[in-house]
Amino acid sequence: YAFSGEDAQGQPSTGTDDNLIMLTMDQGGDINWASVSVKLSIDGGSPIFCDAPGGEGSVCGMVDNGRDTNDQFWSVGDTVTIVETGTDLCNSACTIDVTITDTREEKVIDTTNGVPAE
């Protein structure tokens, strides 16, 4: 697997619903959202987990921007936007490290470091 990250639209603010970054699967096979765990570290802080698309309860979530948002899979070329969900995680420019884990295989499939949210 290989993923890339980039700044999402809009600037981080003191709000609690900012778009932070976008992650794109550049290489790999389809992986079911039920088997994906995404962990963020913002400006070197403690790791936080984000909900998969459709999930709720975490301080951040993923919005599926892929070709087929109803297929329940993250596929090559699909992009997700990491968004705040009720908590201000980044209120000005920040740097985000992302760890993506396949929970079925119990192994880290990608680490993308230093993604700017500006």
C-alpha cells in the first residue's frame, strides 16, 4: 500500500468542523472500511483515532470522496477528507502524521508524515 496526503480545502480555525487533510490511496488493493484504522498525531501530539466514513463517536472522521462512495471500500485513486467532528484539533496551521492500519491483518500498512493543514 502507498498513500499520499495533502492540505484539504479551507483553513483550520477555532471551529470544530474544519477539513484538515486529504488522503489518497496511490497503490494497493481494495480494503473494507470495517478493516481500516486511521490514527493521527497533530504537531507531534498524542495519537487520536478517526472514524471511518459513516462512523461516529470520535473527535475526527473521514469523508469518502472516492468514485463509488457506497461500495464500503477504500480503493486505489480514492481520496478521503479528514474532518474535525466536534473538537478543535487544529486551530491554525499544523502538521499531521497519519498511521493507517489493516485491523484484520493487525499490521500498519502506511505511515504518511508531515502533512500540512493550512
